Amino acid sequence: MLSKSNAARLSDTVKGVETMTRFALAVLALASGVYTYLGVRGLLDGTATFVFFAAIIYSAAVSVAIYAFWTYMMRFVPLVTSASKRMALFLTMGLGCVMIVAMSSWLNAAALAGSAALEQHLAVTLEGYTADLDAAHANALSAQSLLPDVTRASERFARLAADERQSGALTGSVGSGSVVQLLTQMSAQMNELSSTITGSRAGIEDLFTRGTQHLAAMRELVSASGSVAPRADQFSTEAVALNAVIAALQETGVAPSVKRAADDLALGFIAPVADGGNVDLVSRQDQVMETVRASVAAQSAALSQAADEIMGQARVEPRRYQSLSSADAVLRYWSDFIPSWAGAMAIDLLPVVLVLVLMIVNDALRRETEDVGEADTVTAAEMLRAMALYRQMADAAPVAPAPYMPVVATAATPAAPPVSANPEPSADETTATPTTADAIITPIDVNQRKRSDGPGRS
């Protein structure tokens, strides 16, 4: 009785939720179609009317396809009991899920997270432009690191010239001669190189300020409210202007100029003629000027090598801003929008759970009813109809005559009394004398008992 009751409840419940299942499936298919419309609308180009009708037709096709597919799965999967056939249906259902994700789920994700994905794209691009501006600024300022060496060399030459003029520290002769002139000339060249490096700083800082202004405008566009499409257009305009600033920064670097000036120190070294009053002083002046030549050559080589290292730094490649649609942005930055992807796919694939529930319930229902006899599953109406049919058959069946049984008289058997013309049996004879048909049946009284007997036992 428990198996019967449980099986009946399962069957009634499955029938009861059928309407709700259809309603839920229709709502899910409609929701998927709506979000598919929002997603596909951003991918189409053309007039507003064309985009509207094209998106409506596509979304309607998606809704119908989803509803029809899951209706088929809910109808057939629970009824199939063969393992191979059920596995084939599962493979078919998996293929259908992949197709649903391909034609609908990613568009649903684009509708749910498209604006956020575009803002994410703008933010990532902004970070790239910020890094490019910083790198270009650093490359432009790298030549400023040569300024201390150039200034130090200029001061050294000027100090030696002063010492030679005041005390004859180099040649032993006080006064301004060829050595003082040469040292003063080298100091002046170093000062010119120092002025070139220092003068480039103002232009670099001006370009960097302009670049930071463009970056500030781009940050405001990323974080502003409202539709993201017009903000993306303004962002691209600012990106083009920032690229121009970055290119100018790379051309403003003075490292090539420093290298050329450093090479000129050694290649263009012009030593004055010794003007000493005697041969010994002239010899000492020539020795000092040769020492100055070696020092200038060493200083030139050091500056040239430093300039080569600066120019060997990687140049900043111009970054091209790439505009994306909302769907493309969702696909590119999918890892940042996993919750949106989960929601979009859940709308389309939630009926999988309903299919599995119906399959499990139908399997349980088959197990509950497989050992139940047919009589245990007959309803009251069917039983009443069967009883009425039995009564009709019993009333319509003819009564078969009783078989002839000859009576053999014995010695103890008295002779039968004569039969009158109109015999009327008495009440005792009617009760006690059996008919011919009943003579062959031995009655057994199972309901009567003696008064002295105890209560009946069951």
C-alpha cells in the first residue's frame, strides 16, 4: 500500500507541476530573448529601423529555439530508460547547450556587462598610455643624468686654468699662457654642453605637463556617468593628442646632441702654440697641453659611452587606441566579469536542472510501480464498472439443468407416500426437503453454534 501511495503521489505531482514547468520555461526563453536583443543591437550597423527589426527577429528566433529545445529534452529524456539511448540524449543536450551559449549567452553577457566591459577597456588603455608617457618622459630626462659629469669637467678645467694663472701650478710659470687658454677653452665647451642639457629640461617639462592634462581628461571620461559610447569617442580624441605628446618627448631628448658634442671634444681638439719665453717653458707647456689632450679624450669617451647607453634604451612605441563594441569588450575581458557570464548562462541553461529532476522522478516512479500488481492500481471507478459488467453477464447467462441422479431404495428407506394431484408442501417440507438440484450439495452450517458453546473463535 505504501508503494502504491508513493507512486500515486509522484505521478500526481509530476502532472501538477507540468503547467508551472511550461510557464517557467517560457519566462526563461523570453528573458534570454530580451537580453539577446540588447546584446545584438550593439553589433549591427545601419539605420535605426533596420537595426531594430533585425535584432527583434534574431532575439525571437533565439527564444523559440530555446523553448523548443528544452521542451523536447523535458519530454523525451525522462521517458528513455536504455543507458545507451539516454547517453545519446545527454550528448545531444550537451551539443544544444554549446549552441545556445554560442548564439545567446555571450550576447546576454554583453547586455548585462557591456558598458562595464567598455569602461574596463578604457581604463586598461589609460593605464597603457600613462606608462608610455612616463617612459617617454624618463627617456627624455635620462640625458639630464650627464649634467653632473659635464659640470664637474667644466669646473675642473676652469680650476686648473685659475691655478695655472695664479700660481703656475702646471708649468711653473705664473701668468696666462697657452695652457691657460687651452684649459679655459675646454671649460667653455663643457659649459656650452651643460647649457644645452639644462635648456632641454624646460621643453621636456612643458611636454610632460601637456601629456598629464590629456591623461586627466581621459580619467574623467573613464569615471564619468552616462552612456559609454560618446565617452569612448572623446577618449579616442584625447588618445591621439597624447600620442603626439609622447612622440615629441622622444624627439626632445638631448642624448644624441650630447654624444655629438662629446665626440667633438676629442676630434676637434685644437691646442694652441706654446708661447713660452724659453725652450724649457715651451717644453713644459707642450707636456701640459698633451696631458690636457689626454684628459679631454678620456672625458669625451666617457660622455660618449654614457650617451650611447641612454640612446640604447627602448623607445616607446606609439600606442593605437582600438575601439571595441560591448560584445567584443566582454569577450576580451571575460575574466573580470565572471558573475555576469554566470548569470547570462544560467538564464539559458537552467532548464538542465528541470530535465534532470524530471528524469530522476520518472525513474523513481518506475521503480515504485514495477512490482505493483494490476489489481492494486485499479481505481474505484474502474472497479464499479467491472462489478456492473459482472452482474449483467450473470443475469444474461442461462441456468444449466441439474444432472439426473437416480435414487436407489434401501431396506431402511421407507416407501415414498403417494403424491396427490395438487401437492402443497408444508412449511417443514419446504424447509427440510431439498430439491433435486440441491440433493447433491452437502450444506455446512458455519454460522450456527450450540447455546452451550463458548464464544466463537476467529
